Amino acid sequence: MKILSIESSCDETAAAVIGDGRKIISSVIATQVEEHKLYGGVVPEIASRRHCESICGVVRETLSQAQTELSGIDAIAVTYAPGLIGALLVGVNFAKGLSLSTGLPLIPVHHLRGHIASNYLCFPELEPPFLCLVVSGGHSHIVEVKDYTDMRIIGRTRDDAAGEAFDKAARTMGMPYPGGIHLDKAAESGDENAFRFPIPKVSTSPYDFSFSGLKTAVINLIHNTKQKGGELPVNDLAASFRKAVVDSLTKNFFLAADDLGYDTLVLAGGVSANSLLRRRTQELSDAMGRKCYFPAKELCGDNGAMIGSQAYYEYLAGHIADAGLNAAATRSIELG
Ligand code: KG4
Ligand code: ZN
């Protein structure tokens, strides 16, 4: 089954043609990041306008690279939640138009379920059940993936998402948007023990995260150093901050894996590209005889391929939308 999938939830206009949920036949991403960089973050109205301009060309190019036309496609899939509402609406309406004009089924896909599915494209043997740490710019969840379309959140952030914390800390260190990747790079040549940041704990739930205190601690440290006219050891700061975030993520993730008895662990979302998070997850899994998976780096960020992969399983579960499909800025991954 060939699915044409569309993703426009944030600042990438993306599409893909995916075979049977597991094979990337073509995948095209038009990023807007250079424009949003000027403002230090995504400007929602600009994002929507760029999606409007790019979506036709991106879908045409995706079909052309797959050496097919719409007549060779079996279903249309689209990210419908969560994300920037104006950005999502562009993809949803485009997909609805395609579905109405071709008569092909329309499959609505939850963006975070798509991130998890990135792993299905990289690892043919991977199947639920598994425990997944979903860490992106807007969300940090520990999710029990009981089946392809049956998920339960067992831990979540109480404030900032991990990606958001990385981006805000990076910005204070003078790095361009989106800062997570720059902070990660700087951290590789820094001393992670140079500064001691608190590992945040949420007293009411052992699996929940909190990153806002950590973010404030690094911002205050930077401002105080600057006020005193001191030199900022950026690489050491980046390394110490990254260690605190990764320690917090892995501590709760592995605790949940122990408590719930999961031997298969999966990372997903933009932050799963983080070098230390990947290394640490691998080391801890190896030490405990667990199997761990994380997507190829090019599939960690937003892309259309992951939406086409998840769409296949949503289709098999009978999750088909009608012409009344709407976008939603927020929606739980449990609801799909
Ligand atoms: O999943 P994603 O592409 O978009 C959302 O759905 O939010 O995640 C983007 C987030 C950004 O905050 C970005 O800085 C972060 O992922 N990110 C990283 C790295 N690469 C991307 N954070 C830490 N280390 C990285 N290497
Ligand atoms: Zn994303």
C-alpha cells in the first residue's frame, strides 16, 4: 500500500510516499528555519504563509521522486494535531482537497505518533510493545506503546519540553535558533562536570519531568557572569547543562522501564538526535541487557515519512477521516 503523507505542524513543509508503513519511496522537506532564525524562534503567521507557498511544490516533487502520479497512490495522510494551528490547517486542507478530488481515503495522524514511527522506517524488526521516550520541541513524554495505535502516557513534563529547554539555554549562550543542535555540538568539547546543575524532581510522580528550574539556573548563571564582566566558558556550560537534561530524561525513562518491565526501549522526536542522550541510552540499555532503538539522525526532526509510516497502522486500525476533519493545536497522543 502506497501512502502520500503530508506534514506541516511547525516550520517544515514535508511530504513523502511510504510503502506498507516501512519503506521510504520518496521524502521531501522544505525547511523555513533560515527565516525564523531572524526572529529567534518560529513566527506562527510566517510559518503558515510559507506552508501555503511551498505545499504544492513539495507534494509535486515528492510524487515525481517516487516516479508516480496520484493514480499510483492508495491513501492520503496528514498531520492534524498537535502543532501551530495555522500551520496544521494548511496541510489538513491540502490533504482534504487531494482526498476529495481523487476519492482516496484520508488518514489523520497525530504528530507525536509519527515521531515514534520514524523508528519503524529504520528498524524493520521493531514492533510494539515497547517503552518510548518522546522528546521534541513541544513535548516530553514517556509513552507505553502497547500496540501501533494503543498508547498510554506514564510520564510528562510539568513545564518546558526538553527541546524548548535546550533552545532557550542555547539562545542565552548566544547560539542561533534552533539552538539544541548547536548546544549539543558545543557540549562535545566541554567539561560536563564544570558546573553542577540540579537534577529536577517532581515529587508527586517519579516519571514526570520539570525543566524550567534548570533553564532558569543556567540563564541566571550566564547573566551573573556577564554582569561581573567574566568570560563565559560556553562549551563547559553547554556540556554541564546537557548532562543535567539527559540525566533527568534517562533516570525517569529507565526507572519506568524497570517498574513496568519493558526490555525494548525507543527514543523519538527532535531531541532524540542529541548525541549524549543516544550514547547514554545505548550504554544503560547494554548494561541491563535491554534493546534500544533511536531513529537515524535525518529522521529525528519533523518529516513527512514518519507520518506516512504511522498512517499505515492507523489505516489498518480503521482510523479514516471524512471531509469534516479539522486540525487541533493540542491533543493527547493517547487519543491518536
Ligand atoms: O521534533 P522536532 O523536530 O519538532 C517538534 O515537534 O517540536 O523537535 C525540535 C526540537 C528543537 O527544540 C531542537 O532544538 C531539538 O529538537 N533538537 C535537539 C537536537 N537536535 C534537535 N536538541 C538537543 N540536541 C540535538 N542534537
Ligand atoms: Zn516534531
